[in-house]
Amino acid sequence: MRQDVIARQVAAMTAAGLDAICACSPENFAYVTGFVSPTQPLMRWRHAMAIVTADGAVSLVVVDMEASTIRAKAPPGTEIAVWKEFSFDAMAVLAEALTKHGLAKARIGLELDYLPAADYADLAARLPGATFAPAQALLARLRQLKTPGEIDILRKLSRIADRAITESYHAVAAGKTEMDLAAALTRGVYAQGAEYFKLMIVATGERSVFPNVGPTERVLKTGDVCRVEIFPMIDGYHAGVCRTAAIGRAPPEAERIWANLTACKHMLLAEIGPGASTRAIYDRYLTMTEELKLPRISFIGHGIGLHLHEDPYLGPTADQPLEAGMVLGIEPLIYETGFGFGMQNKDMVLVTETGCELLSDVSDTDRLLVVG
């Protein structure tokens, strides 16, 4: 178990008047335990739940299909209750575990934005004396500030993604396909130590205007602009990095647009630091890209870690001061340039005590990469 995270949750419970928190989403189960229940993110009904009590006790409730894996990953002596997938008794086993810890009449925090309504109704009926309170916002706030161990993982993932994308670009040329590019990228992230990847975007030529598309058999041509992004994973954590390149030569207007997006990146690196206003940073981005007269997306950065997108957002959202320990994905981009291509540069950034640190620091992106 991750004792630093458990200590944070205990302090947050005291402040919120909770007797326990039951984490049931893949990201928050991993937040407590330090590992993912393998099929939970793929099959919503395969509940994996971590109970943390106000005195720091931890117990897990997991599906029988994953019980052996969880036992192997959990520290010796971890209390693990197992429910049977096709008996549909997850809430019965959870209620029993909560009762065992003296929580049958307690105030319990639940992720009510994740637990299915039918399961919540079942649990509430089994524990009529308990009070259930939404805990998803509390957990999301805790996850914003990364521990040193989390930062180490995200730094490693950032460099894996950055290096793998750049090397995959150098592995292709005109006449190769998006699938060839994806194959090189996939090999790269695994060769460098990723356990998995959540999402891969390969968008070239006329397809580079599409935000979130995977590779096809499209053949690369000279003058193509290519957008490639990948989210490699370790222990449930993600890093998202995107790089843009041109095949053979850059098309007209590409260098001008790229220079503007690069200026935005350096503005972000200069502005991000403890106390900086998320809304003010976004407003500066709008001002800097105004000269392009092109459509922009509604944010320029977001938190990232155990989820692809987390608070805080650098956008027209609720203003929030940045704090040291936050990790952001910053992404100056314009999909619809009007010239038949889209461009994006996404980096991982750590907010430090004195400013920020670029985590995806393998590639020099000040000049548009031209390959092949």
C-alpha cells in the first residue's frame, strides 16, 4: 500500500468528517495500492475497491478473476475480500468488509460518479445505518499534488513517449504507411519500459485535422504533416506527449503556424509556477494566437496522472492557482488550420517551487521536425 497516499486520505477524511473512503474507480484504486487491477478499466463490473479508514487501516475488495494477481502485488498480510463475478455479490462482500471495520453506521465517502446506480442502491440497502457522501472531488483534489514517487514515474513516462515518437518519425518516409509509423511507435514505448499504453493517435496528411484518430493504411506522401501522440503507462499512470513532423518538406504556412505554437509553448513554460492563475494563462494563449485567426480548442493544458485529463485545466474553467507538485500536459495546437493539416505540440510539465520543469525533454521542438 502507498502509505504517503493513505496518510493524505486520512487527513482529508478528518477535514471532511468522514470515517472511511471507498475508492472504486481504476485510477483511485491504483492511487491507494500502487497498482492496477488488470481488467477493471476494461470491464466496469469487475469491481476492485480499496477501503481506507480514518485510522489508516486498509482493506481491498476484488473480483475472483483477479484475486491471485492482486494478492501477488499487494504487501503480505493485506486484508483482501473476494467476490464472485457471476454471483454478482460485490456489494454484499463490500458491505461485509465495511461492517467488519465497524463502519455499518459510519459516514463513508464513495465515488458516486463511478459506482453504478444499481450497485449503490444495493449497498445502501445492505447498510441502512450508514451515510454515504460523494468523495470523487476530494480524491481528485488529492491526486492533483503528486508525491515524489509519482513524479519519478511521470518523468520516466514523459521521456519514453517523447523518445519513442521522435524515433518512430525517423523510421518512416514517403511510401510508408500510418501503420508502419504506429508499429515503430509501439515497439519504441515497450522497448523503453512502458507496461501498456492507453491511447495512440496517428493522424497524417488530410487526417491530421482529426483530433483523436488511430492509424490506417494511408500512405505517407512528401509534404504531409503528421501528428502523433501516445499515452504510455506504468502502474496506472499516464504521460501524454504529441509531436508534429513533416515528410520530406513542410507545406506552405506550416513553419509560420509552428513558430506561433512554439512561442505559445515558451510562454506557458515562463508563466507556469506556484500561484499562477489557470485562467490568466489561458487568456494569454488566446492573445498570442489571435493573429492566426484560426479556431482553437477550449483549453491549453490540463492535469494528468492516473487519468488522461484531470484538474486543473488551463482554460475558461474555474480559476485555480497552480501549486508545486502538480503535473500538467500543455498542448499548443490548432487542428483546423485551413491549409489541409493540423499541428500540435504536447509536453509534460511539473510545477516546481520556483517555476516549472519540462519533463518531456528529449526532443528539441523549437523547429518543425522534417523527416524522410
